[in-house]
Amino acid sequence: MTIKLVIGGFTVHVCSAYAPQVGLGEEENTSFWEVLDEVIRGVPSSEKLFLGEDFNGHIEHLPIGYDDVHDGFGFGDRNDEGTSLLDFARAFGLVVVNSSFSKKVEHLVTFRNRIAKTQIDFLLLRKGDRALCKDCKVFLTKNLATQHKLLVMDLVITMGNKRRGGVGRPRVKWGGLTPVSALEIETKLEGMGAWECRGDVDSMWNKTMGCIKETAREVLGVSRGWSGRYRGD
């Protein structure tokens, strides 16, 4: 699953994935990595990428052979699935941010049951965005029924800088939205069939957003652009 956001003038892709369980056939594993490769290749290099996943693999506490993607903080012994993860990170210029911060064991373990505790959930981002991540750790919980632990990372994204001048693109006058105009927009969208899109998720999203923007421009009007400070999209 991928969510596309615009934050502080940056386009951010947040991807979530779940790798096949250990022991499944080669066909399932190959299919998973091929699909994930396609998703990551679809994210432009100029946009930010945050990938979180249950990889069902162990990357080990030492970065042996992978110090370009593994910063030396991990848990357990590396297995084949962990090696595949590190190879994947290297191929796409990513870094495993779990491995970037020295933590106590309880803040590294992402899966725990009655017989074992492991680190199988990982967060990755592009090496060029490594400085955005200020911390990454597992949140502890007293809920014993939850085997997977909550893994989070703290990110700091600086808002866009000021522009020196010039005219920006026209923008919808959303400030003029009222209950009456909202009802008018809704009626027009229903007439356009905006809620009846068919196809894959991306095409449905693009068509629906196109209908909303077109209708909003018609009902609310647009500005003539602006000069000076950056205000986002």
C-alpha cells in the first residue's frame, strides 16, 4: 500500500508492505520482490520515500558487508531474508533506519511471543534523506496479546524556503467555501460521475481528483497567482 502526501512543499510517498513468511516457496518470494521493485521504481528520485515493512528477516547487529545500508545497530543473527532486504536497500540507495540508533534490546525487538523475540520489522528511506530521521525505536506495550510491537521514526521536514518573487500558478479560492457552495460542488460531482470511477487505484484517484479540482475552480474561482513567500500546493 502506498500513500502520496505533500508536506512542506515536498512530495512524500509512504509505502507499507508485508513479506511472505519464512518457509514459503520461491515463487511467492520472487513475486513479492518483483512487485516491491516496481513500486519503488515508480517513485521519482526527486520525491521522498519512506518504506515500512514486516520483512520477516533478520539483518543482524553487525553490518558486515553492508555498512553502506546498515549503521551497526540491530538484533539477532542475519538470515537469508535479511540478506535479501539489505541487497534490496543497496540496489535502491536506501538505508535501514532501525540500524542507525543505539537502543536497548527492548527498543529493537519488533516481534515477541512466548518462545522467541526477534527484529523483523524495518523502516527504510533514501540515503539522501537520512538526516530527516531524528530517532527510530519500538514503543513498549503491556498488551501481551499483541506480538508485533509499534515501530516509529521521528522525521523533521523543513517547510519550503521563500521565493524571491514572480507569479505563481493560479490556485482555487478554497477560503470561499460555504455550505451552499459545497452542496453545489457535490451536485456537480454527482453529475460528472466522480464517485463511480472504475479501474486501478491510481486511475480512480486521478480521475476523482481531476473532477474535484475542475468543479471547485468553476464554483469557487481561482486566484491570479502570487509573488513572494512559498505557500505550498
